[in-house]
Amino acid sequence: MTSSPTPPPAPSGPPAEHRPLRRLTARGRDEAHRVASSLELFFDLCFVVAIAQAGVQLVHALAEGHAGEGILNYAMIFFAIWWAWMNFTWFASAYDNDDVLYRVVTLIQIAGVLVLAAGVSRAFDEHEFLLVWLGYAIMRLAMTAQWLRVARASGGAERTMALRYAVGVLLCQIGWLGLLVLPEHARPWVFLVIAPLEMLVPLYAEKAHATSWHPHHIAERYGLFTIIVLGETIAAATVAVKSSLDENDALGELLPIAAGGLLIIFAAWWIYFVVPIHGHLRSNRESFLWGYGHYLIFASGAAIGAGLEVAVEQAVGEAHISTLSASASVTLPTALFLLTVWALHSRFYKVGIAQQLVLPTASLLVIVCTFLGSWAVLATGLVCALAVAAGVTLTARMAARERGASGSSGERTTAPVG
């Protein structure tokens, strides 16, 4: 997942042995039909519980007018969730042997994220990070145990890489103790120092030997997590609209928000999945940037749901903030999502300046929608839908021109874009 050399070919295919305990050795990048396991899907669903808790607290902070503090806490909590998820995902892609010990350690990681989720409200309301730190520590210690298993089963550069991972994770976890022992005003600085150090661990560990992650498997894992995040966004927004309708006679105020929210999320799904991104994940340098950049995709995708809840509360008079602030809680994460997906996904498959400008232009127009008052969310949804339509139309026209020029269908060089 870094800029290190491509690893030597590992044995392809899943582990052939069926003993309860097996050596934790690398799987092959050329393994056929590699798909996400049921344990990985279970892992994702449990992690979304923590994301949902972070979203709930972000809603409360935004609705009470504490945007700066709420966004900072959200960024810190979401980093812990995302980083633990990402480390497991890339590790599993390279080393999942599905033996008993691997499963147990993974379940311990799931327990850790649930402990973290239990502490999210305290972290937001009371600036008490003990449970968050404890949950994160459980996940990171479990990850360290996995890397030590790899070190025991390997030798040479691969063993050095595994030990670097294990030591790096432990040292960073010690650094996170600053959230518990330092004064409250110093805690953001702990995050700004330790978070980059966490992200440097893979870069250092894989300097001489890269893990044999599977491109199709990684693309599927990220895609599935994106679907789950967007699904949680829809669920949260739906509950907010239903609750407000039950308590207030405000169908006219809520209908534009509900319609706009659906258009935003539908477009987000379309735009993310329209390109075959696994074809781009060929070198470790590319995967490094792509994997890390998903922090913004996942965080903004979940924040869209929080923003829709805030917009609903403001529309019925339950949030004591301005319409402009409520609108921004939807438009800003939406614009960030569109721009980040373009930077990480779409720009590699767009052909021509017109296609390249679709998503950046849509992002700018979404920000402009912030100033449209009670119609901001609906306008944002329409902009997103038009971006999808424009991308599909431009791609269809280019494909038609290519067919006309070649006189036959030929090989397709473009993909539908949103």
C-alpha cells in the first residue's frame, strides 16, 4: 500500500489446509475469484455502528451551533474508526488464512470498535476519551498480534516488514495516551501529530517488501463499505424525516429535503461505482494515495446523512441555527464527496476536458446551492442528478463517435461517468 517495490508472487489460491491453526502466510495477487468473506462483511457492519454514533453526535453539535468543535471531534473519531478498518482490510487482503486464531483476533477487533462506539457520546459531550482510547487500543493490539503471526511465519524482508508494522502500531498507540493525560486544549495537537505518524507506518514498514494485496478484492472491500456508509446515511435521514413528520405538521417543509437527500445519495452511489477502479490499483504508490484518500470519501458520505438530519431539524424549528448553516451541513460534505471521488476515481477514466469538468463543476455548483435557503437541499440533489446525466451523455456521445470513426464497435475505452 506504499511506493515500495511490487512483492514477489505469492502462492495463489486460498489456504488449502483445514487445520484449526495454520501459518499466516501471504496470499497471491493473481488469485482467481477473490471476493469478500462473510467475516469481512460482518466486520464492516459492526464498524458502521461506530460511524452511526459519530454521525448522531455530529448532528447534535451542528444543531446546537457548535460546528467547529463538532467537526473536529467527528474528524478525530472517524479517523480512529477508518484507520482500524483500513489496516484490517489491507492486511486481510494479503494474509487472510481463515483459521481459528485469525477469526478470534478479528472478532476481538470488532469488540474493540463496539467499545469505541460506546464512548463516542462522552468524547463529544464531556471530552472524555477513555472508552474511545480503550476501544482503539483493543483493535490496534489485535492488529499487532496478527503482524507478529506473519513475522513468525515468514523470513527475510517480509519478516522485517511485519515487525516494523507491529512496532509502529504499538508506538503510535502509546502516543495516543496523550488524549488521556494531556489538558483538553492540547488534545487536537495530539491528533495532528499522531495521526500522520500512524499513516507513515505502512510507508516505512513496506519500504523493502510490499504486501501482496489483491486489487479486485481491495476494490470490492472499499465499494462494499461505501455502500454500507451510504445505506446508513439513508437510514439516518429517513428516521429524522419520519420523527419530524410524527411530531410536526410540516410536510411542505420536509418534502424538498427528503427528495433532495435521495437524489444526493443515489447520485453518490452512481458516481462512485461507475468506474472499474481495480484497474487503476496496480502499483503500491497508486494504492497508497487511493486508500488514504477514502478517509474523505467515507467521512463526507456519512456526514451527508448528518447534514440531512440537521436540515430536517432546522426546517421544523428544532435546531437553533440559521437556514444557511443548515444548508451548509448538507452542501459542504456533498461537494467534498464529489470532488474526492473525482480525484481518486473518475479522473483516471474521463476522456476530454468536458468529461473531466463534470464533477469539479458540480462540486462548485453544490456549494453555490448553500445560499438558496429552504431549497438548498433539493437544488443540491438536482445538481448531483444532472452531473450523472451529463457524464452518461458525454460518454455515450464519445462512444458513438469512436464507433463511427472505426466503423465497428471496437474496444470500449471509456466508462459511464457521473
